[in-house]
Amino acid sequence: MFLLIRWLLNAVALLIVANIIPGVDAVFPNVLIAALVLGIANAIIRPILIILTLPLEIITLGLFTFVINAALFWGVGQLGLGLTVHGVWPAFWGALVLSIISFFISRLLAAARV
């Protein structure tokens, strides 16, 4: 049940990002699939990319993670799953805003679980 609620809230977060960031578009029924694929990409592909780019992560003191997040966000947007990202900067800002919203969602869900 917890994963279902988190998935739905992440889909709502993607819709919020699409309304805030110009160059990011989302269609409601399909954004549920995009949220699922983005969650899977962040769980599986993101750690692999962070390990592969570890020297850059160390040199930039972890700031290269923003580039990885933007690349994953853009990549999911290119799959045509209800999320469309038009360019590098919308991908960067969209990933940043999505991570901020997801942080607050995680805190709210953690507080509700206790």
C-alpha cells in the first residue's frame, strides 16, 4: 500500500513539475507510467551511473549527481510515456524541482508512518 501511495504522489509531483517548468509536458493518465519508469530508473540505473562516474563525483563534490538526475529525467522523457522534456535545461530544472518535491513527499510519508 505504501508503494502505491508513493507512486501516485510521484505522478502528482511530475504533473506539478510539468506545470512549473516550461519545456516539460505531462499527460495525466500516461504520467502514471512515466512515474513508474522514472522510479525504476532512479532505483536501478542511477546507482550504477554514480559508481561509474565516481571520479567526477569526487572532483565536483557530488554536484555531478545533478547531471545524472537530469540525464535520467530527460531519458524517461524521450521514451514517450506521457512525459516530454524539450531540452537540457528543462531536464535539469525539472529533475531539480522533482527531487525537492520528492524530498518533501518522503518526509510527509515518513511522518505518517510513525
